[in-house]
Amino acid sequence: MDRVAFVSAAVAAVPTAAVVSALVDLLFKGYLTRKIEHDFAEKLETLKAELSLERDITLRKLDDYREIAELIHRTRNISRDIATNIGVAAVGALADELRLRFAELDRALYRVHILLQRDGAYESVHGYTRSIQEFHRLFREWAAAESEGRQHDAEEVASVLADQYRDIDLQYGSTSSLLAALL
């Protein structure tokens, strides 16, 4: 091949190589763009699903913790009314209400005990619940002593009942503050 033919072939090959190079570059960029967009879309969907799940858990926890806080408040108030009105005939109805609210609180505690443990609030709420249970047991003991005419026993139990209410009131403050901080 002579020199002119070689130069002509080289000059003709340069645009062809440039076109081929541009085409390969365009295809590679298109592939990379699609790959990046696809990976991004997958990661975005995964993140959206995780956020949605976290939101649902948080909303559920918020509802459950509000319910527990309300039941703690109600049981404290009922136990206060019983402790300050011991001997009044209507106290029996309050004791029935306390038993019902205690059962609700116990069910709510069982339902969310894992979340409460994770948040460091289980021991406080559980301790409060057991104090309410003990208060109700003491009230039943007092009521039995009253109905059987054992006045001295009834007075002793009433004193213990008043002490138990003071414990409940103290626990109420710390447990309510702890739950409020979690809400």
C-alpha cells in the first residue's frame, strides 16, 4: 500500500472510529443511567416500605401508650376516691370500676409489654399495675372484715389500704412522667 492510500484509509477510519466510539459511549452511558435509576428506584421503594412500617408501629405505640396512660390516671383517681371515702356505701361500686379498669390495664400492658421493655418503661408500668391489684385485694379484705363485723380488722386493713394508696400515688407520678416522655 502506498503512502497516499494509507493516509486516505487512516483519514477515513478516524470518523468511523469516532462514530463507533460515540455509539459505544452513548450505549454505555444509557446502560449506566438505567442501572443507576433502577438501583435508586429499588432502594427508594425499600426505604419507603421501611418508613411506612416504622410510622405504623409508632402510631400504634402512641395509641397504646395513650390508652395505658389514661388507664393509669383513671385507676389512680378511683383508688384515691376509695381510700378517702372508705366506709361509704358507694365505695363498692368504685371497687367494681377499679377491678374493670385494672383488667383493661393488665390486658393493655400484656399487649405492648415488648415495646414498653424496649422503651425502658415496662418495670414502672408493671409495678404500678401490681400496686393497683394489691389495692383491690386489700379493699376486698376490708369489705369482708366490715361485712363480718370485724371492726378492728377492718380498721387495720383500712390503714394499710391508705398506705397502699400513697404508694400508688407516688408510682403514678413517676410512671406518668415516664410515659409522657415516650409520647
